[in-house]
Amino acid sequence: MTFISFLNNTKVRKTLSVLLALAVWQIAAAAVGSDMLLASPVRVLARLASLFREPGFFSSVLFSFLRITAGFLLAFFMGIVLGFAAGKSGAIETILWPWVVTGKTVPIASFIILCLIWMDHSGLTVLISFLIAFPVIYTNVLQGLKSTDEKKKELAALYRVPWTRRLLYIDLPAIKPYLLSASSVAVGMAWKAGVAAEVIGMVDGSIGDMLYQAKVYFQNADLLAWTVVIILVSVLSEKLFALLLKLFFRGVEKL
């Protein structure tokens, strides 16, 4: 393998870009000269290692993971159901349009503040994660159905193909690429929105609460360490769900 082909490898380029970002971060931290303002990568890594040994770490991660995942899964299933309904009925699409547009355009902070007025903190993370992820899933399912080959739909109607077979061999293949892409985006958005809700709502025992405490006490290393945790859990959640979704579609294709 030549040096040029080595550099053209996608994984190598990504690794080098991460190392470059860490180097820039280290130089910036050294220039600032204060962990309170900007902790170095080494300091954050050391703090991250110590977080794993603290008694409340895993309970906080699990607290947020369960609620954000619940909100995403609710958005995923509701997005598919209502996306299919809108794809089959223009009237339903029209009825849902203002709600979906609202979900796509209203700032997360506005949703969080409104929800805090209407409900207690216990269900805030689930609801906000749902509200942010739902429009992404719904819109992509609807777009996938609209992209279905018209000739296939006409043939299915002509030969009176049962709806179950149309679902398996026409609709699901049409929405597959859209749903895979939407799920990847929606998981990340659900985590961003869910943790933001926990910070603003000061939800006890959550990752957001840990971020808020770090901000109050000017613990920059803690803030960045918890941010790394959020990124890791979010990426792992995204990869796991994408794998499960691909396995589902493979199973469908074998039927």
C-alpha cells in the first residue's frame, strides 16, 4: 500500500482529522492557560476516567438513556404510522401539516419552557425527545411513499394485490433508504433535545443535571467530560438502532 492510498483511506482521514482537532484544542487550552475557562484534552480525559468510578455516573447515564430512547421510539413508531396514513390520504397529510411544520421550526427552548408550564419534570425528557424526532421520521416516511414507482402501484391495484404484500414488496422497500437516513439523524437530535430539556428543566439525576452542576461551579473539565459521554452514548445508540433496522429490512427481504 502506497502512502497516497493510505491517506485516501476514509478511516485514516477521519482519524487524522480527529487528531488535528485534538491538537487545536490542546493549543487553545494552553493559550488560555486556565482549566476553569477551557480544560485541555488530557485533563478532560483524566476527568472522564474518574467519572466512571463515581457512584452516580451510571445511574445518571441510564436515567437519561431510558427517557431519551423512549421519546425517540415513540417518535419512530408514530412517525411511521402517521407517515403511512398521510402517504395514503391527502386529507390526513393536510391535517397534520401545521403540526409537523410547527415541530420542525419552533426552537427547542420554546418547547421546553412551554412543557415546563404544562407538566412536571418527570416526563419532560421523553416529550421533548419525541417532539423533536417525530417530524424527521414522519417527513421521510411520507417522502419515501411519494417516491414509490407509480407503475408498481397501478399494477398492484389492477391485480388486487393484498395490502400485506403491497406493504412488504412495495411500500417498505420504498421507505427503506429514507427511514435509515431519518433514524440516524433523529437519534442525534433526540439526544441533543433531551439533554437540553434536562439542563433547562434541571431534571434531578440526569446527565443534564450533571451539566448544569458543572456550569454552576465553573467545572469546565466536568462539563466537557460529560459532553464526551453524551457524544459516545448518542453515537452508540445511533449505530445500534441502525443495525437493528437493517436486520429488520433484511428479514423482510427474505420473506
